Amino acid sequence: MTGVFAAVDLGASSGRVVTGRLGGGELTLDVVHRFPNEPVRVGVTRNSEGTLHWDILSLYRGVVEGLRKAGPVRSIGIDSWAVDYGLIDSSGALLGNPVHYRDARTDGIAGRVKDLYEVCGLQTLPFNTVYQLLAARETPQYEVAARLLMIPDLLAYWLTGEIGAEYTNASTTGLLDVRTREWSSSLIDELGLRGDLLPPVRHPGSVIGTYRGTPVIAVGSHDTASAVVAVPATGRDFAYISCGTWSLVGLELDRPVLSAASRAANFTNEGGVDSTIRYLRNVMGLWPLQECLREWGSPDLPQLLEAAASEPGLAFVVDLDDPVFMPPGTGAGSTSMEGRLRKLAGLPADAGRATLVRCILDSLALAQRRAVRQARELAGRTVSVVHLVGGGARNELLCQLTADACGLPVLAGPVEATAIGNLLVQARAVGVVDGGLGALRALVRETQRIVRYEPGVSDEAWAAAAARVGR
Ligand code: ADP
Ligand code: LRH
């Protein structure tokens, strides 16, 4: 028995609707619609820089257009990036445009709030939903809101009229108890936030409602949770890197690690599909490269990567986890992404774009090496292979550098892991495929293109580069 399913997958760099035919050992994909995700800065509300918003209506148009192109399907699943939300009023109207997690409204807030790790197990990222809510709580929108809906839950609401908070994405808010997997009312009260805004938690595999007669099914609606479902691993001794705008680097565990060392290393315990824990760290990912490309007017990426591959390795490295790289590039000079990178890397003025791109990729591989090593040590696990999934798997240079830096084989692919994880959870929910994560991953392994990169022999150069960035 086979069926066709539609995955809506919104990444920070683009959105897509992917149909997948699954069942009887088959898993074939078709990206039926791809659309840009371009945030918008609006200058009137807060300060001279204004506020950075997601263009949520344009994204919704992309979703609806994609579903139209998908044609008849057994069901629909939606995932997106984490932490961001929309507020709706008691009539269901959206109150304002959702704010982008890279907006500066949360600057400094995390440092003023008590440590939440013991309860929620989350790494402190300045933009975790909890800090966004603390930044928003004196606004009229927050005061009159009836519900908070995370981005995939908001889109599902617009498609079905049903309200809920999908668990894997709720786990990125900072307000979910990592042990009970429910909202932590004590934490919410202690922070003076409105618990009544938070809808009941729903779990991957449950039916949300229908869109024009087609069931909409809750999947791992946090894109990283869906990506991890589709990591084509055998056994347990693997690390994964979900590599796109961000690199999410870590392990799949049965229970959270909440040790002092884990907290100090800022490792997160996010909720995964089938009650797993995604034990990982956010590494800056391909974001700095994306921003440089934007600033350069979108030159051909494969050509630039080819040129970067001919550059000397590890000549210039930066600590890519430096928060200075978090905000979008604004204008020219030292505030542009290129300017920030050149300054921190100490690039000579005549260094060209290929040198800069090589610097970004060497630095990313170095940061990924650090996170894989730390995850392994903090969780006390053996890692014999690194799976790299997402758009970064198309970057052969990055895959090879990651294998070299980690001193481990890298298995790269699938590129559309997030959409595949989304599709698999739907197909399992309606009974077209069955089994646990192991069985789902076997299907990915048997049907998708996966490329193996062997590590180079010497670790010395990487260890020296790590020392140079001081980490
Ligand atoms: P997100 O879900 O965060 O939007 P993706 O998983 O779609 O991210 O990955 C986007 C990244 O994939 C881009 O930043 C780019 O670096 C990389 N990428 C896309 N196409 C190519 C390509 N042809 N060669 C190398 N890298 C690519
Ligand atoms: C990746 C991602 C990541 C979050 C970030 C906000 O797309 O969901 O897991 O930390 O976006």
C-alpha cells in the first residue's frame, strides 16, 4: 500500500512544499513549490532600526499555493524553524506580524532572568520564546492576546481552525518542563508570564483537523525534530548535524542531560519524535555565508565553492559562535556580515571572496568539531560516524572539511531531511509505513542519496586552529 503526502517545510532561507510517495519500501520526493522567506524590517515601532518581522502572509500564500500544486494527498504536515510565534485575539485574528528571532528586542534579557536549565533543559539562546515574551509583555498585543501559536501551529490554525501546541516545537520555548513534557506552570507564574496564552500540548502523529477535506497531521513541527527523524543512521553511535541556516549539532538520547557541565557548555535538551531527546548545540551554520551572498547580490554559489576549495586550508579562522555574527548584515562597512568576518578573521584588505568563503567553511567545520566532541563527552557516548543532513549536504567542501575536523566519516544527505521526517511521521500516523525510528531511518537509507566522506589523517592542523580561536 502506498500513499502520497504533502510536507510543508519552512526554513529561515526558503519555504517549500514537498510531496512524497511512501509505502511498500518506496520513498520518492517531489519539491512541488519553493518560495523565498524574506524578512521585513519595519521602522516605526520601537527604535530607529525598527523591528525585524517574518512576512507571514507571504509564507502562508506560499503554503496554500504549494498545497494547490501538490494536488490530492492523504494528509498534510507542517514544520518550520523554532522559537517564534504569533499572538491571536479572541476572534482568532492575528495581532501583528510575528517578530523574527534575529530582532534585537531580546538583547540583554536572558542575562537578567534566573537560570531556567533545571526546569526546561534548554541552552540559553537570546531569542528563546521565553525571552521574547518577556520583551513583549508590556505591549498592548500581549495584553489583549487570547492565544500564542508557534509558527507551524499558526499555519495549521489558518488551515484547519484548530488550536494546539505541537510538542517538539513547544520544547524550544523555554516554558516546557523537560521531564513532564507539559507546560511548566510554576516557571510561567514565577516569570510573571500568562499561562492562559499557551494551548494544550499535542504530539507528533495526532490529527489536528482538516484542510479542504484533507487531514492535517501534527509532525515534529520543529524543523530540526523532523530532520533528526530522517537521519539515515544505523544503531546509536552517531552524531548528527542538521546543516542549513543553522548547524544543529548533537546526539539522540533517551533522557536529558542536565549536569552543570552540560549547562556550562550551553547544550540543549529539545524534545524529539517518539519521546527522544535532541541533545544538541546551535552552531552558527551557513547563515554568515547566506548573508555574504545576499550582500554580494547572489553570485553563483557552486562557482564560489569551487574557488574556495582551491584556497589554502585554515589560513584564516574565526569563532563562528561569536554572537557578533547573529544579526543580519545591515549596509556596508563593519556592520555588514562581510565586514564583521573580515575584521574578526584579520583578513588582508586584498583578500577576495573565495578566501572569505574558505574562512567561513573552515570556521564552520571547526565549530562543528567542537560541538560533536563536547556532545560526546557530556553525554558519555561513543560516536563513530557523523550524519550531515539539510542544504549543507550539497556543499562537498564543507562535508569534507567536517570529516577532517571531526576525524570521523561524514555521511552526507538527505538534503531534504526535514521534509522527509515530516512525511515519514504522517505516513506512519495513517498506517502506510510502520515501526520505530530505526525502521523509518532504514527506509531513508535504502531510498535516498547519501555520500560518504572519509576524514584526512592528521588532526594537528585542526587542533591548532581550535587553539587559535581560543575554544
Ligand atoms: P534552511 O532550512 O535553514 O532554510 P536549508 O536546509 O534549505 O536551510 O539549506 C540552505 C543552505 O544550503 C544554503 O545556505 C546554502 O549554503 C546551501 N546550499 C543550497 N544549494 C547549494 C548548492 N547548490 N551547493 C552548495 N550548497 C548549497
Ligand atoms: C533551525 C532552527 C533551530 C532553532 C532556530 C531558531 O531552522 O529551528 O533548531 O534554534 O531555527
